[in-house]
Amino acid sequence: MKKFLTAALLSLSTVANAGVMVDDTPVCTKLTYLEQANEAKKRNDARGMGYLIEQGHCFYAEAGTEYSVIDVNHPENPQEWAKIRVYTDKGTLELYSWYGFVK
């Protein structure tokens, strides 16, 4: 059974490779912060967005960063959130972004 699971996981990894960010991509550390960033953007609230960035809650992941999509709220809507796992030379990190940036 263990060999079967290993083979199944390996076959999945060859089909669903990690994506690579083409441009710098806005991300947040928690869904709550992504929602706050979205509200600040809607209201042109530079101070609110500045706070999220200064506190390290939201930032731009650099172009070339590899990622996998873990979960999507509504895949048919690119303005919905997506939970992603980014891969760096220092390890992995789970973040949130808008699905349109990572689909």
C-alpha cells in the first residue's frame, strides 16, 4: 500500500507542476489581511494599505517564485481568493492572493 501511495503521489507531481509567478504578485499572510487589502484598494485607502505592508502582512512575491495553488474560494471568479504555497530556497510558506494572479 505504501508503494502504491508513493507512486500515486509521484504521478500527480508530474502532471500538476508548480506554477511560476510571471510578475511580482501581491500576497498576504492571512485571508483576513487579503480581505483588508481588498477593501483598502476599493476605497483608495493608501494609509490602510501602507499599514498592511509596513507590518509585513502583505507584500509582493517576486517574479520567478514557484507556487502551488492549495485552495480557491470560487475558481470561476478571478477576483476571489486563492491559498497558495510558495517555494523558496529557505523553505515553503502558505500565503493568500487573488486567484486571477495565480491561476
